[in-house]
Amino acid sequence: MSKADQLIMERRLRPIYDAIDAGNAKKAVQEADKVLKKHPVTTCAKVLKALALIRSDKLAEGFEIINALDVPGAQFDDGTLQAFVHCFKEAGCPDRITTLYERAVAVAPTEQNLTHLFMAHVRNRSFKNQQLIAMRLFKEFNNSPYFFWGVMSIVMQAYENPEMGSKMLFPLAARMIENHVKKYGYKAGAEIELHAMVLEGMKKFAEAEALLGTEESRSLLSTPPTFLMARRLDLLLLAENYQTALDRTVEGLKADPDDWTLWKILFESSFALLRKSTVEEETNRTLDTLKKVVNAEGLSKSRLRGPHLARLELIGRFLKEEEPIRSLLDGMNLGKPIELMVNYVLTFYAKPCCYNDINQYLWLLDDKKKEELIDGLKEFIDSVIHQREQAGEDSDANCWAVIMNERLRRTIGSIDRMPREDRRKHVQLIIRGILQPNREQLAGTALAQLAAAILWNEWRAHDDWQSFYEMILLLEWTSNDYPTDPFCKLVLCRAYAHIGCMYRMVALTRALDIKSVQRDTLGYIMFPMPELCGRFNVGIVHYTEMVEVYEQAEKEISEALIGAYRNGAFMQVPNLVSLAEKMRKSAMSVAANELHRYMSALFAIDNLDEALNTLHGSDDTIEWDSLTDNRDLGVIPSFERDIKENLASLRETTQMEFVDMTRLRHYLSQAVGSAGGAKGAGPQELGADVTLLRVHLEHCRQAYPSNMSQSRVMQSPSPIYLSHWIHGGFLDPILRLLQSAVDVAAANNLNELTPESILPSVEQMEKDWSAMLPQFETKAYPFYIQEEIILSSRALQSLAVCQILVKILARCGNRQNSNEAVGKKTKSATSIKNDFVVHCEALQASIRRGASRLNAHLNEIEEVLKETAMTLVPKIGTDWNEELSELFASQNVVVCDRVYKSYFNSCADIRYFLEHTIV
């Protein structure tokens, strides 16, 4: 195509591009049709039309165009190829991009086409193919970056297969780089970084460190000097060259005594030398070095945090060592931990990080010393700070001293040992601090954290719903006063999850503006509240967005990988591949996809076959044991004792429950899909799916007893009530109908007749509805309506699944009747078939009676809501002072109204789907 022809073509296609860029897919299709009407052979216009159709969710129409064009031997210009690429990226088909450019290379093996083919393999993480294409590029076009693309591809193969990496791949990469460097030299810092990476892979840490330290490396590398020094020191430690690491760290600390990375490397290298030392002279030399650095002139009075914390860190390191190294602490003259802590607080109390700095060294003190620390800090606060306040000095700085002291008291356990009445009085004192005029946001919300922690713990330890509700009122008020603070909103989400207030949770999560990867790490906040609360429309939208997050993350990571290769940022490649793998194997990703398909099939898809295909899902194997837990359970700060150990235990148990629930839902959905013959599922597949469901259900029933309580730790994820689902009778009628489907499929496979006795009896199904929906009873504790809503939501889900299964069974009966009518037409056979269909109709009538029972249950819930709306929440305590009573009262009506609306909306949504689903 000549340049003039190309300009004419661009002018013709410009309106289509503009419409696509503006997000107006409909107009783009119209503009494409205009071009094609005048110039029907304009391939690029056809592909752009396909792209617009794909963006309009018309994948079938779009791919009909694409498949007709993308055939072996076809030749396209670069603009058309890029349009194809956008189509495949939008449709989530990276494999098709590879095929597209393989065909393009076969027709025209240009440098541009080969480069695009390499990047297509990068998208698919096909490292071996990357290597082949990169080396072909280098061989044909002699460009050094292509060579290093090939080496990086070999390195990634080595990471993928460590055994082959150590034996063959890393040595191969090293020889290739050495030969290339001898011939051409280093031309960019990326080449040096890659060489160092290969040497690290071969465990040649000393050589890697020496390479990074050359004059040539320092001139070519763009890494900041501080980071480069830290990396070189890490390599020295890995090479066990501890003396050199120690000497360089000492020099580095002279220039920057506040660099905590240098302090840690100093201690690691020093203690490694002490462990290896067999001569007293060597030990003394190392100890003298430590003394000189830690006791350097001016550091004890420095306003930098690093030197002060280094003393505590060094004491801790000695105490963690075995004898005889531990006993060397006595000769170091570092001081007593309690004195060092008090002095640290006196110097840095105005910094919000002061508590976190001290907290990590509290283990150095016994219980008596901890009390001494608290007493010393109290004396400091009562005297010095009071004087400063009188002098009109920084009130927020003084407030941070109080905050730090309160946090330490909570961590040490002083607050928990107070009588309950005194703890409530203590909350009043803390809230008075928030109410001080002109209180800065960070300090105000830190005080709110302390008050909320006390009130939450009253509920957790003593089932005190009054304190729990007062905490909600306090945090709502604080959230209004400090609208940009995330802490109050996060804790409110946790609190509302326990009482099922979806109405407020949706608004709070929207205000938190959780985006992108945060949807993965913080997705547990909302999961699975929409399903539990019967807000199925909200849930379908929410989980659709979650699924899109993971799809978009995969696309963005692929583009970032391509950028890393293009820009020579080889250090980023392993991290990006690891991130992609974590996102792909995220337990939250699998759970969101399963719940999205499950809820959509039950409540958003009218066509039975489409619903069955949606339930069945893809045939991809889910590696349940290798799902990753990406949840950030520490996003809400905690000041409790042993919080790290408790969170680790909580993470393990809740992840296990989360995966088990997802797995159970997956087996259930797949079994129902197979029962309807989704995606060609036959009797054997159905039998296997039902067996998997039964086995895993039995495992869950043993692992999660019916009386299992939900975690009340503030940092725990939202409760998922798995034990309620598996022991509440919701799955029993589904299993009966699935077994009937297995028996029918087996009979059909043998061309045998299926008598109605295969089906569960109507009486049995009626018993199942009664077990699933027991008589409504009012309860004495607050927020119990949430339990009834969860029960109603899950009952509706069970009824919807049962209805799908009965439709499948009825369809099987009708099919047999039709076959028999074509065949023998014997009276007995026809009678049996008719009895089967009649029994299916009776089962459907039973499901409708179950729906009526659920409808009556919802009526009773709504009656209670209307009659006792203001009494569903606890009363505010009468022991607060007038100012706090007014504060709580100002929020009480609003919060109570939100809870009422949330419960009422849940009932309304469940009733809506009940009326439109069960027919």
C-alpha cells in the first residue's frame, strides 16, 4: 500500500476509531457499515466492526467476522493486525494473538511481526517460545536487546523449573551473557542487572556483588545509590562474606545513621561472625565494632529514631541467641530495656509511629517491668504534658503521648484488668479527647480506635450488645466528623456484617473507594453478604465487578510484562509473573466467580439450558489446595496482646472455611449443570459430580459442627455461616433430587423405564421444607432478625435449585414419553411415563407450597419490623455524661433507621425473587 493510499485509508477509518475511543460502540458499528457499503473489501473496517460488537457484548457476531478473516495465508497491514489484537484482548483470548502473529510471520517474517509474536508469547507466559523467537530476532537483525530478551526467557524457565534451572538453564544463560559481553560489552544497565540475576540464580553471590560494584555498572545502572548499596550488602550476606558486609555497613551508618536497613544488615553480619568465631580475638573485634557504632558520639541524644531503636534491637538479638553468645550482652553496656523505652517515648512521643516502634520490643520486659513502663509514662503525661498544655504548646503532640500510653496499656492488658464499670468510664475520657476543639483528624481517629477497641471487646468477651451498638454510634459520629478517615468505615463494615446491615455496608464500601488489586485483598469485607442478606441484584452486580477485576488485572499485568521487556526492566519480570499467578490462584477470585455464576443462574437467567450451562461453568480444573490467601486481615490496626499469632491462626481457620464453602458451592453448581446435560455431561460425569458433592458435604459437616460460633475478632473476615448452610436442611432436598437425576440418567443409558419411585416422595419434600423453614420465633437478643433473613435467603436459594432439578427431571420424563409414543405405544409403558411426569408436577406443586411457607415467614419478619422497629436495637446506656448521651442520641435514630431499612429491603428483595423465580 502506497503512502497516499494509506492516508486515504486512515481518513476513511477515522470516524470508526473516534467512535470506539469515545466508547460509543453502536456508532462505531454504524460508521463501519458506511465504509463497508462503499468499500466492501476494507478488512480493517470489518475488524473494527468486530471490535465494536465485542465491546457491545455481542461476542458471537464479532467472532463470526473475525473467524472469517483470520485464516492461514491471509496478509494484513499493521493497523488491521492491531485491530485484531484489540479484539482478542477484549475477548480474553491471548492465545489467538499468538496464532495471529504466527500466521503473519509465516507470510511476512518482518522484524515488526516477529517482535509482536514475541510479545504475544509474553502475554501467555510461554517462556520457551519467547526464547526461540528472541534468538531468531537477534540472529536475523543483530540487535542486543533481542539477545537479552532471549536470556531473560531462559531465566524465567529456570524459575519455573528450579531443578533444570540449577543444572542447565542458569549456566546456559551465564555462558551466553559472558560470550556476548566479550564481543559487544555492556550497553545498558538492564544487561548488567540481568547478568547479576543469572549469577544469583547460580548461587554465585560474590560474583554478582562484584559485578554491581564495578565502575562501569555504577555509570550504567539507574538504581538509586541507597538501593544499590542495600542490594550489594544482601548479596554479601548470601555469599557469607560477613566481615566485608559489616565493614561497609559501618561506613554507611556514618553517612546515614537513620537507615534501618543498614542497622539490620549490621546486626545480621555481626551475629553471623559471632556464631562462626572460634577465636576470642575475633569475637572481641566484632563486639568492639558493634560498641563503636551503637555508642557513636551524639547518637544517644540524636533526634533520629534509628540509633535509639538499634539499641533495643541489639538487646533483643542477643537474647534470642543461644549461649555463649547470649551472655556477651552483659559486656555491651547498652542499658536496661525499660530505661531505653522510656527515654525513647520522652523523645518521640509526638510521632504517631512511636507506639509501633516500642510495641515490637515489649517482649523484652516481664509483666512487672511492663507495669513500671506504664507507671513511668503516666507520670510523664500527668506532669510534663500538663505543664506544656498550660503553656499553650502543641495540644496534638501532647495528645499523641496520651494515645501511645493508652495503646500500650491495651497491649499490656491493663485495660482488660479494669472492672467493667471503670472501662466504660475510661471510654468517656477517651471520647472527651476526640471532642476537644480543633482536634486533628489523625489524632481524633486514633482516639476513636481506642474507644472502639474497648467497646468491641466488651461485646466479644461478655456478649454486651449495648456496648457493640454504642461503638457503632460512636464510629458513625466520628466518620461524619472525619469523612476522609478509612479506619472508622472499615470497623463499621465489620460491625454491620455481624448484624446484616447491607444498606449501610454498600455505602461505606463505596466511600472507601476500594479499587483494583484492593478488591482482592479487601474483598472479604463484603463477601458473601449480598447472598446472605438476600440482596441478589446487588450481589450479581458486585460479583460481576469482582470477576472483571481479575480479568482486568490479567490484562494489565500482561501489558506491564510487555513494557518490562521493551524497557529492559528485567528485575520486574519475575515479580509481575508471580503477581499474575497469585491473582490467578486467588481464593477470592474463585469464590467470586462461583457465587456470580450461582446467583446469576438462579435469579437472572430465565432460559433453563443457559442457566444450566452457567451453573456447570468451564471444565478447567481448580487446584483447591494451592489457592492463595491474598486477604489483608491487618488493615484494621490492633492493640491486643499476641495479635500476630492470633491473626495467623484466624487466617488459617477462616481460609479453610472459605475454601470449603467455595468448593461445596462449586460441586453443587456443577452437579446441577451435569444433571441437565450441560456441555454434553453424561451419566458418568453426573454420578462423579454428585459423589464429589456428597463426600465434600460430609467432610464439611464433620469439620464445622452445627453449634460452631462465628469469630468476633475485629480483624476477622465477615462471617459466612457455613455450618448454618450445611446443617440447616438446605441441601437435603437438593441431594434427593440429584440422586433421582443420577438414577434417571442411568436408566436412560440402559434404555430402561423410569418409575416414579425413583423420585423423592412429596411427603418427604414437605418435611424438608419444614426442617428448612422452622416456625418463626421472636428472640430476646438484638438484631436476631438477621438470622431469619439469612435463613429466608438460603431457603429461597434451595427452592430455586430444587425447581431447576424438577424441571430437568420432568424434561427427562417427557422425552421418554415422546420416545415411547414413537415406539411400542404400550399402555403400561405410557402409564409409567405419565405417572413419572405427574409426580414431577406434584413435586413442583410442593415447591410452590414451600414458597408459600417462605412467604408467610417473610410476612412474620415484616410484622415484627413494623411493630418493634425501635426495639430491635439495644438501648443506649444511662451511665454516659450529658455530652456523650447527646452524641449517641444524635446518631441513634439514623442508625436505627438504616438497620430497619436494610432488613426491610432484604425481605422485599427475597419476596421479589420468590415471586418471580418459583412458578
